[in-house]
Amino acid sequence: MVSGEAWLIRIVDLCGSSVGEVFVVEHCCESMVRHVGWECGLHADPFACPDALISFDERFVEYGLIIHDGGTSTIGMSFCPWCGTRLPESQRDRWFDELGEPGSEDVPVE
Ligand SMILES: [Zn+2]
Ligand SMILES: [Zn+2]
């Protein structure tokens, strides 16, 4: 059975110096994979597409249910609506606690 998992992968250059870190996420089920990777020929922006349901933030490993109110609102999700699997925990805090250095360009400021 597939379950939602997230791993932190450290990217190193040829000398072995760390140049960054990314999360690699295995989505819980086919439905989630399909919705996270949603592509519509009419709407480049998922928030503009009435058929897009899920927004997924790879930086933070955050799943959100898109609210089509004309803006970019989402509702955080803890469980997959299709298979019921508990989704990986948001890594937002880790970004700022462990990876975020003051002034680092990789960390978005909100
Ligand atoms: Zn699922
Ligand atoms: Zn569309």
C-alpha cells in the first residue's frame, strides 16, 4: 500500500558542499497524484480552473483544498479525501527552524 511520505534530500555540489535541500514526496494514491499534477489546457493557473481541487506546495509539503472564490485561498488538509491516508506533516516550521537563514533567498517571506 502506498502511503504519503516526505523525505528531505540534501543537494550537494561536486565538492560535497551542501547547496540546498528539497523535499521529495510520494503521494498517497493515484487520485492525489492526478489532482496534485492537475494540468488544464484552458487555465495555466490552477486557481483559475474550476476543475482544479488541490494545491500542493513542494517547499513546505502542504496540501490545500483550493477555494474558488477568485483569489488564491486554500484550506489545509490533514487527510486525503480519496483514500483517507494521513498526509505528510507540513514542513513549514522546518524550513524556518532548520533551513531558513536570515537573508537566504530560498526562503520565501510572507
Ligand atoms: Zn490518497
Ligand atoms: Zn481548467
